[in-house]
Amino acid sequence: MRRAILPALLVLLFALPSSGQYSRYGGHADRDAQRTVARWYERFLDREPDPYSATWVQALRRGQESEQVLSGILGSDEYYRRAGSTPAGFVRQLYLDLTGQRPTPRESDYWVRQVYHRSRADVAYAILTRQAQNWDDRDRDWWAERHEYRRPSSRYR
């Protein structure tokens, strides 16, 4: 009996998908990852996703942190151009988009210097994870307002 249990457990262990495959998207990974990337494209690039966005969707499906994927989008040439094509404009736009406020002069100076020594995606990731604690909630709120989504009242739940 014990000889049969161990191989069966090993088969289950390797046959079941890992939690990292679905990350926080659960069993609806395909649809939710696509929606997430579409929201980011609309919010941060002001356009619909293109075929290249499938790269970001796949990264989310594989379990890459949403902060890493979003920082890749924010570090893109397109986002940099939309922010004015300067390190100062890039930092200012990141702060506005992720925190809803402008950076202080001290924050701006620090992050502008970082843009010269690190990749833009690394700077976006650092600001996203250090400064913008509620970026995900703001994203959900923005999406709801943009698409006029109204939550059902509690009496219908």
C-alpha cells in the first residue's frame, strides 16, 4: 500500500499546475491576464493592446509578478515618449500615474539620477513597489469609472 501511495503523490505533484502558473488569477488566468494587460495599455499608453501585448499576458500567466510586468510596460520607449522623452518627464509621469501626485524635488532629483544608471523598467519597478502602495486599487477604481461599472448594491447580494 505504501509503495502505491508515494508514486501516486508524485504523479499528482507534477501533474497539477503550480500556483505560480496562475499567480493571483486563479483558474481564469487567460481571461484575467488579458484584461489586466488591456487595462494597463488603456491607462498608461492610452490605447488598445496590440499583438505584442501577448508577451505581457504570457508573463502574467507564467506567474511573473504583476509589478514586474507593469514596470516593463512603464519602462517601454512608448511610455517614455508619452512622458516627454526626458528623464525628468518620465519620473514625473510615473509619480502622477502611480501615486496620483507629483514627486517632491528631492524624489525627482533622486529618481532622475537613477534613470541614468538603471533601466527605465527598473526605475518604474522601484517607484511602483516603494512609493505606490495602492496602485492596484487605483487601477481597479480607474477601470470601473472608465467603463461605468457599478457594483450591485448589497441588498442584491
